[in-house]
Amino acid sequence: MPALGRLLILLGIVFIGAGLVLLLAARLHLPLGRLPGDIHYRGKHTQIYFPWVTMLLLSLILTLVLNLLGRK
């Protein structure tokens, strides 16, 4: 049970960190989700949004950060 408790605390810290990053991005007016290449389709009764370029950019940044943190 202690391992589960530690995992939940760690997940909570990760979610708080992600929330802070999103708040900071909003205050800095970063166009995450509205980058050129993000797909947004509006039909008469349908709306489809796929932030393709934003996902690629965030994936690249997270990969670089995690690789730098993982080096010994």
C-alpha cells in the first residue's frame, strides 16, 4: 500500500506541474493549440479539431527535457 500512496502523490505533483505550465502558457499568450498546421474543421453540425503541430512540438520538447533529465 505505501507504493500506491507514493504513486498517487507523484501523480498529483505531475498534474499540479502541468496545470501551472498551462496557466503560464495562457498568461504569456502562447498560441498552443492554434499553431499553423493544426487542423480545425467546422461543418454544419460537426466540429473537428486536431492540434497536430502542437502535439508534435510538445512531444519534441518533452522528449528533449526527459532525455536531459535521464542522463547520468
